[in-house]
Amino acid sequence: MTNATADSRQTSPLAPGRVPGMSTAVIPPAPDAPADPVAPATPAAAPPSTNRWLVPAAAAVTVVLWGSAFIGIRSAGFDYTPGALTLGRILVGTLALTVIAGLAGKLRLPRGRALIGVAVWGVLWFGLYNLALNAAERTLDAGTASLLVGLAPILIAVFAGISLGEGFPARLLAGIGIAFAGVAGIALATSSGASDVVSVLLGLAAAVVYAGSTILQKRLLPQVDSLTMTWLGCLAGTIACLPFTPVLLAEVAAAPASATLSVVYLGVFPTAIAFVTWGYALARTTAGRLGAATYAAAPLAVLMSWALLGEVPTPVALVGGALCLTGVLVATLRVR
């Protein structure tokens, strides 16, 4: 029985269903005043107001933690090879996500094509993306790597134009031209050897996987909740990377505690927590808008790299990075 019905019974002695001097038996309410014990109006109006700050907060947590990931990878990468670092990070991430999912108690496993899609997404996002980025940061500083991965939002727009039929407006083409001029600048600034060029290409590959995974995740989220998808995806990526287990065990035994702590940090914070907040926000906003929020990750990574590692991209690389971000802004932000 709703509160409104209870109040009317207390304040109106001659309300329908009540007769003075008789028992309190209730006569069913008249058709023009039905009781509705199932769907109270007040709670239904609360989520939009709550989401007004929860979604930006989730996006901010994601951006800060993902920005810090470039520093964690660079710190651990001196003692862990790309494959071992990938497996160590997502293994810790899977364990952390299992704890989070257990506390939330709301895992709902998908079936059929949705399950296959989540598994593919997990191998791409958690496995291939991390492998490419870890390998790139063997020679690239954290700031330069973050500037390359910062191209992902423009690639998301390109993939949307191809897969969703949104086309290629002039601003998108202009942004692509500006951004890839920036990539050329970064490549020139780091071209002291063939390995550096390969690292730039690996950074670009990570951005491509990032963008493609975002589009795939957005398509799958209507079929599976974000926490379940993140947990299953991380588990799938971990299984795919199990061949690196012997290398990981050998490197854990030889690595200093600081490097191993960096791996644990990467698994708990930029992987488990950041991907949960990312999935939460992506389920409640568009991929383009959320991608735009990640613009701040690259500048944050440059600042943190300078403060924590003493690494600063060369002036030419910074100019190239600025061109990349400018191209992304031109391509993805609409002028009102």
C-alpha cells in the first residue's frame, strides 16, 4: 500500500472504503483513485539526477587512472617483457574484478553470440592492446606513447563512419590530416633507430585496437551489464595470454619489488577499477562523448611522467602531440 493511500485513510474519515462506527475492513478503491503498490513515483525520478554527476565522475576516474597507466608500464617495463607484463597485469586485474563482482553480487553471464563477442572484445582490449602498448613503451617515453594512443577518439569517429554509415564530413577529414601530421612529427622526433619507428607503429596499433574495442563494447553493452562484461573480458584476455606464464614466473623471481608493485598497481587500478568506471559511463552516454573525455589522459600522462620518472618528450614530439590532439578536437567536436 502506498504512502498516499495511508495518508488519505488517516486524514479523511469519510474516504472511500471507510464507514464511521464500523470495522476497518478496506473496500477496493474507486477506479479514479487506484492504489499502486508496485511503482512509486519518487524513486523512479531519482536516477537521472544521480547520473548527472555519477557519469562525469566515472569518466574522470577512468581518465586519471588510464593516464597513470603509461607511467606504470614504463616503470615496470625495465624488468618485465611485454608479454609477461600483460599477463601479470590482467591476471591481477581478473582477481580484483572477481572480488568486485563478488561484492556487487550481480554477475549475469551472457550466452551465444553475446558471450563470443565479449570474449573477442576481452582478447582485443586486455590482451592485444596491452601487448602493443607495452612493446611500444620499451623505447618510447610514457608521454609520447600517451600522445599516440590519444588518437583513439579520431579513430572511433572513423570506425563509426565505416561501420555505422555516418560518413566522413569535412571536419573529420581535416582532423585526420592534422592528427597524422602530428604523428609524422612524433615519428621524426623519435627516429634515432629502426626500433623507435617500430615503437611508434606499435603505439598507433594500440590506438586502433582501443578504438575498435570501444565500438565493439558499445554494441555489446545492451546485451550484458558493464561489470559482467569487464570481468569476462579480462578473464578471456588472461586465458589468451597464458602462454607467457613461464616468462612471467621467471621475471617475477628476478624483478625488484618496485617493478612488481607497478604490475600490481596496473592490475588493480588502471585495469579493474578504471575499466569498471569506463563501462559504467559508456553504458550511459555515447562513445563519442566519452572518447572526448579521454583527451585529458595524454596531458596528464606527460605531467606525471615528468614528475615521477623525470621523462619529458622532446620539443618536436610535444609539437607533434599537440597537433594530434588538435586534429582529434577538430574531427570530433561539433561547433554549435
